Amino acid sequence: MWRHSVRSVLGKAQVFHGVRSAARSVNAVRSRLSGSCCGVSGKTWIRPGGFDTGLKTFNSLTKQKEPLILAREGVATWYSCGPTVYDHAHLGHACSYVRFDILQRILTKMFGITVIHAMVITDIDDKIIKRSWEENVSPTIISSTYEDEFKKDMLSLKVIPPAVYLRVTDNVHHIVAFIERIIQNGHAYATKEGDVFFDIRSIGDRYGKFGGLFHVFFSVTSYPGWSTNKRDARDFALWKPSKPQEPYWESPWGRGRPGWHIECSTIASCITGHSVFGSQLDIHSGGIDLAFPHHENEVAQSEAYHQCGQWANYFLHSGHLHLKGSAEKMSKSLKNYITIKDFLQSYSANEFRMFCLLAKYRSAVDYSDSSMSQARTSLGTISTFIHDAQAYLKGQLQCLPVQEAFLWERLAETKSSVVKALAEDFDTPRAVGALMNMVYHGNCQLQPVSESDGAARSPAVFAAMISYIRDVLDVFGIDLLHSKPAQEAGGASHGGNLEGVVEQLTRFRSEVRAFALARQDAPTSGSTSKPGLFKERIPLLKACDTLRDGLAPFGVLIKDRGATSTWEITQGKPSERGQSVQNKDQETSS
């Protein structure tokens, strides 16, 4: 369905013309390279050959949008930097991982591209060692504890796990072999102290692909503990000797452990003696703070190892998450973070996804109660429309005649707009805006009336709109059908039982209310009751209203529609649920 849509919107002819022209130009460049890493002058990006997806994405290597061309048709190889597991993951981490999860879901579910995703877990690092000393336990206990916590947090946020998680400590022998080959290729050197450094000068002007950051003055004295035997201040560690009481591995240069950058190059290239992505990677992702020096050094190492002109074709970087009013990114070092567990006590995974969707993945985003309230309101608007449309389908909501042709046009227009937006650098704010516009027009047609005039109804178009909304939300990883309140997100779900109870309760209340609303032929003389109502039944109406209003703070919203009633279970804090009900136009029965 989705693949057909994107082809019809973007056009087959344009796509395949781009593939042929790209393939011809790239093959010409590759023939000149002759496999030499240093054969390419400077930092020129090479347009890859292969399968043109018809999408465009912003490439940090070129600082502009580029056609997304994959080495294999329908398959994207994707590597991402995982966490350093020394503490709980926070919302800044979540923002990056959820954003890239959304992008991968879009590629897979909307454009039919299989994403092969690998992620490294950094389970040996200075911070892990320091934490182990502070708590008087082994670094392995620290890393395994927080690795498990990280994976649980990702599942609670509905992030699809990568095809494989790979730990640094499981692959040190591969890292040693990787370093040895870089030395053999003339791009690294060992010191008598047991350090191994990458030789920046050996790659000429190829260093600095991510912009001018590398021009910042590198002073050896700015890095306490680093060897002063580097040939160039910009040279970075591939291997460093372990200090007393630190974990170590044997190597040709003595006991030590890997540098930070080398782990990603090795793990993305070759694991367990076989190639994972080899010398060609489609997409590499991470937070913008990793662009330099981490990703810059990854590129230098990998191209030096593979002796290739271009290792990763696209680098995608997500913007920082800031606490509103702060210019600093959310981070553990600044102690200005909110853990994922704490966040999920107040908000749901669906609400956080909508928060991420409302900003471009490359943009910095401010986190605050007001921004989360906006996300919650957007989800609530969609959920309410679906609920009202379902009530209409069931005959529980009587409306004025619907402009059916107009709604079919809005649905077709929305489908086209969503595909175009997501094909243009995954523009989720524009896609969500198109969806909300369709919901607005749908709501305009669902104007309730107390009595039906017998006009023809139009259930099909509303059924189609509901189905499409659910399909798009599923692409984004949002499931309103099985959504739970935030406080239930991490525990066992009894949602099915709750819904059954609410259904029976609402049905019983509707019967009581219908009995109370039954009208007598004429009011008795001197009666103070409403015209046509039985005076003795009015307390039943008030009791029905009291029950409706009393359930609202608990997230159960009952709407009275003439003689019938509908219900829905909402998400959010109890206080906010109550406020949302008070702001709604309820048709009171008393």
C-alpha cells in the first residue's frame, strides 16, 4: 500500500532516471580511485551508486539534502552509536533514539525498505571504571546493570531493538586486529609507553569532513594524562595502556584497552571474523554532539583500514534536547537531566513520540511541561476524533448530513501530503500537520444533533479516515488502540478488563438515564419538574451526571449524546483529565 503510494506520488520515471545517471557518475569516480583511500582529493562527497529510494535526507557530510541512494535495492545498512553504560539513560538519550526509531519505521513501513541496524554498547570506559571504584564493584557489574536498564528503557519507549547489540568487551581482539591493519597501512603508530595513535598527517587534507570544528587548536596540555609523544596534537588514541587497577587486555603494544573511537569503526566493519557492513555503510546516525570528534575520527579510521574513498555514505545527526530556558543540552555531566523512568511516571511513550514528531529530527528541541502538553493535546484531538467517528459508525452519534465527497478529497490530499513530507528529509512536523488538518475537517462534519432527520449517513468515509490515521500512527510507533495511562506503562496491563467494566457501567448508566428521560404526556398541575419529565426520576439524572463527572478525573470520559452515551479512556495526569472534561461542551442531562 505505502510503496504504491510513494511511487505514484514521486514518479517512477524520475527515480530510475536518477539511479542510472548516478550509477554512471559514481562508476567513473570509482575507477579513478582504484581502491585507494588517499586517491580522493580533500573532503569531496561521492554520490553513491545503487538504488535511488526517491527520498531525500540531510547529509552532515555535505551540509545539504541529498538523494538517498542505497547499495542494495530495498535494504539499508544502518549503524548507530549506542550508550556508554555507567548510569541511567535520560531524556536526552531518549530523544535521539526515539527520533531515529521513527526514521527507521518510516523507511520500513512507508517506503518498504528493510533496515539492518547494528548498535554498539560501550561497556568499558573511564566513566564506567570511575563508577566501579565509587561503588566498590567490578566494571562488569556496572556496565551489565545499566545495559539492562537501557534496554528496558528503550522497550518502554517502544524503540525497536537493533538487529544486533554488540559490546566492546566482546570484541577487543577484533579491535586489536583492526588497529594492526591501520598501522600496516601507514596511518597509525605505537609509542614506547604502549599508546597507539592515529596519524592525522598521513591522510592529508581528508580530515575535517564535518566542517571547521577540527581547526580548533589542539593543545596536548589540554588533555591531562594523554601521551606527549604524539606526532601531531590532533592525533587521537586507538589504544591506551591501562593504569594500575584498571581492566586490561593483552596486545602487541602491551596491556591496555581500546580508545573511544576505534570501537565503532571495528564493530561496524567486521565482527566475529565476518563482515557486518564491511567497507560500505549506507547510514550512520547519532547525536549532533558526536559529529566531532567521534564521527570524524570514525571516518578517518575506517577509510584508513579499508583503503576506501568513502566508508559511510550518509551521516544523520539529531538535534539536542534542552530544558526550556537553558542553552545547554540535557546531559549527565551538567546534572540537568530527567531519567526515562521518572519521565514515564508523568507521561506516556505515545506522548513522547508525538513530542518528537512535532519537531524535525535535526532540530534542537526544548523540553517543558508546555511542550509535552502540546503533544498530549495533539494525541487527544486525534483520539477524540477517532472515538467520535466510531460513535457515528455505530449509529450512536446523530449528525447533520455529511459532505462525503469533500471528506474523500481531504483524505486523498492528506495521503499525498504525508508521503511527500516524509520523503523530504523525514519532515514529521509537516506530516503530522497534514494529518491534523484532515482531523479538523472530519470534526467539522461531525456536528451532533439531538434527533436525526432521517438523511442518508456516510459511514464509509469515516471508516477510511480512521483506518488511515491508525496506519500513519503505526508508522510512527504510536498505537492509540492499545494505549495505556503513563503510570501503567511499565507494569502489567489490565486494559482489557477495564474496558469491559467501563462498557458495562456505561451501558447500565445509559439504561438508567433513558428511564429517567422518559417523558410523560403533560406535566401535572403545580409540578416543579421540567416539562415532560417525571419529577421522581430527576434524582436519577443527577446521579448519572455525578457518576460521569466523578469518573472523568480517572481518565474515563463519558459523553451523553441525546438518549445514548459513549465513552473513552484517556491518558494523562488525573488533574489534567478533569480539566479537559470541564473544558468540553458536555450535553448535560439534568
